[in-house]
Amino acid sequence: GVTRYYDFVISRQFLSPDGYKKNSIVVNGQFPGPAIEANWGDWIVVRVHNNITGPAEGTGIHWHGITQKDSPWYDGVPGISQCPIAPGSSFTYRFQADVYGTSWWHSHFSAQYTAGVFGPLIIYGPKHEPYDIDVGPILLGDYYHREYFDVLEDAAAATEDFNVYVPWSDNNLINGKNNYNCSMAPENATCVSNAGLAQFRFTPGKTHRLRLMNIGAAALLHFSIDGHRMKVIAHDFEPVVPYESDFITLGAAQRTDVLVTADANPKETYWIRSTITLNCSVTHNPNAFAVLSYEGNNDIQVPQSQINPAAAAADNKTFLCRNDELSKTVPFFPKPVKEADTTLTIEVDLLTNGTGHHVWIMNNRTQRANYHRPLLFEATQENFGFPDEWNVYDFGTNKTVRIVLNTIYQSAHPMHLHGHNFQVLAEGPGKWDGKTIINPHNPTRRDTHMQRRYGHLVIQFEADNPGAWSYHCHIAWHASMGLNIAILEGGDELRRKYAYGPHARIPHIMQETCVDWE
Ligand code: C2O
């Protein structure tokens, strides 16, 4: 493959994507950020400059869903795979596009990505289902007018008020756009109502590929197109046996690729909808709209179309904060479940800590960000050791790892594992019974999956990728509040290959101690 070079400059800018002017943090001045495109097998090199000032912040860019085989130090997680990129300095990532399909890149420093540090990551590979036109990425997500640190503070406030600790989303965007009614904005805001909607054009009779991704902070979304059905062809970086659907469910960080045939009346216009499901993760549910018209129609009117009944019904089932039935989401390339070598069971709960903040606990421990010495560096030392608050689970030489998550709290969590596409063995209400496996001959695989409220999620993966990998809730506030463990995999191999001995090749970019810029 060839090498694709990109240059990212991250800085603060005042932007008004939905008409409301706010202090944002963006890459190369763009919102959403620039798209990275490559072919399967290519190498991707991204030089990232941290120009975030006033106030300064660290950063680190994660390439969501890339397995980083043999390059764990380019996974972009400050504290785990690297030091934060200090203000005024830069860091160059270099990794292989070893999977194909639809994803995104985003900052992994605190909840910084919600300020605007994200963009699409598209890797072109084999087509398993024919289509005519690639419409490209469609970025969906909740949107907040306050700065992320203030929202984060509310999320962690130990109050009884649900509307505070489950923060209010001000808007919901499609490709960075949606209207906003400025009468809802505070007095001193600079705001212009009706900033405009994203527009899409279909070619009559042709089949279009839409690359849907939820790049938002927290909200679970239902996506639908009035008057059109969709055929699902991939979830995250895994192609699936195609199935029809009236609406698509996307938890934070999830992607779904769909095919849509333009077979409706070409003279009409249609709403494209992205709807926030109340009570899954946010307390306010602004709906996002975009306009779909057909080529040849030069008289684009405000759509009069109606939401399809299945999508409308789904939006009312606020208790359904979960993905499609596992029996429906079957990987295109079959892989049976193996016997697990080790099983880790974790109970998830919310707790008020000593300083009066809400923290998430996993088996009674919360993860605290460590910006002093990356776990991956520590793990390559001869006498390594980790403080409790790093929440490290060292799987040593175990090969097949099963993680059972039981949550005893009322929130749903989109759980994401770095470095792997995991198998989803089971998902449902209450605690796992220790035996039910859905589709054992070929269970769902992806890199992010919803755990429903008061429910369980059982994942399994081959620990064949030496490194330090985060397994966390992708709700930005939850991850920052400690719903995060670090998985250490193949430690012996890491130490042998990279740390010392005649063939040691840990890159010089791995810092032992991080720069303190404050
Ligand atoms: Cu999309 Cu830990 O990240």
C-alpha cells in the first residue's frame, strides 16, 4: 500500500455551525474535522500540532477501530498509550489501515472531542454487496453550546437533579448542521436562528451507500429516511449479512453502513432524521433534520414527508436504549465462539466520592486519568507496577478473554474496546446467567456495543495484540468520570519485542515521563 500523509493543526476558534457562536476546538479550522481516506493496507501518517491556547490543553488523537497491531503507541490515548501532546508541541502517528469500512478519528484527551476535535476515517476495501454511489460519511451527534468542561462538571455533580447530572444537549447535528431557535439561547449569546440544514441528493434508480456514524458526546440516535428503506451492510468495521431496516440505532461512536435505493417519487423531497432517544443518556431530545432530494429536481421544497411508523415507534420506546437484536446482526465472515481461557466479571455502578462528585466504578474502582507516565511505557519495564487508580487488568499470556459487564445502575453505556473487534456473546436485562450465548457459531462482532440500563454485555476477544487497550463507555462524560479500564495484553511479548534486549525497538516517541505544562 501507499502512505497517506496528513497534517493536523489543533486550535481554538469561535464557530457557529448551528447559528450559536461558541468557543470550539477544531482541526485545521474545520468543523467537522478533515476526512482521512485510505485504501485497505495503506499506511496513514498524521502529524498533529497542538496549538490549543487560552487556556492551553493537552491532546492526543485516537483512530477509532484501527487495531494498531504492532503499533500500540499510536493508539492516541493520553495516559495509556502516550503522554498528552503538550501545548506547543507535535506528535506524528503512523499506522496501517488494517481494517476497512467506516469510522472516525477523535481526540482522546478528557472530553475534548466534543468541542470539535473529530472527523471521518474512511478505509476503502472489498465491496460485499453491490451499490452504485458512495454518498460518503454522514456524521450524527448531539451538540452542546457550553464548553465541555462545564458540561463535564455538571455530569459529575452529585445532585439528585437528573437534568443536571444527565446534561442537556442543546442541539443535534447532521454533518455539522441543524437549525436552532435562538430564543432559547441565553441573553448575551451571539446567535442567528435557522442556520440551515445539510442537503443530500440521490440519483433516481441508483443504490447509494451511506456511512452513518455517531460522533456525539452521549446521545443514542435513531436514524431514518422518510419514504425509504435501508439495507444494513456493516456495523463498525465489520461487514454483516445484509438485512433490511426502517431505522438505525447508533450509540455514541457506533457506525452503520447502509444501502438505500432511490426508488421513491423523484419530484418530492424527504426528511432525513436523526432522533435522540430520551433518557438513554441525555435529558433533552432535539431532533436533527437534513433534506433529501433527487437529481433532476430543481424545485426543492420543504419536505412534507412523514416519519416511517417503525422509526416513530422506536423513538417513543425510551427504555429501549440498545442495539438491534444480536440474532439479527450476523458477521459476513463467520467466526465461532471459543472456550474462554479467562473470564473477567465487572459490576458497574455510580457512586458519590469523598469530594462530593459522582464517579463511575467498575468493581469498586474508578479510573483516574494519569498524565505523568503512560501505562504502555510502564508495562515495558522489567519491574513494572500499576497504582489501583489506573484500573489495569493484566491478562498476561491468556489468549481468549471474556469480559462480563453487569450494570446495576439506570444508565445505558456504549462500550468500546480499543485494539480489537470483539465478539458480542450476550446482551440483555439483569445479570448474565453465565451460559447464554447468541449465535455461538457466529456471534456479532464490532468495536462498540450498547449495554442496556440495568443490563449485561458479554464480550470476547483473542488477546493477540500486545499493547495497553482501553475498554470504556464512549459517553464522553462517563469515560471522564472513570468508566474505563485498561487492558494489558501480551506483556511478556511487549517487553521482549520492544523494551530491552538486542532487538528492542520501542520508538523514541514513547516518553517515560510526561511534560507538565500547567
Ligand atoms: Cu472512540 Cu476510546 O474511543
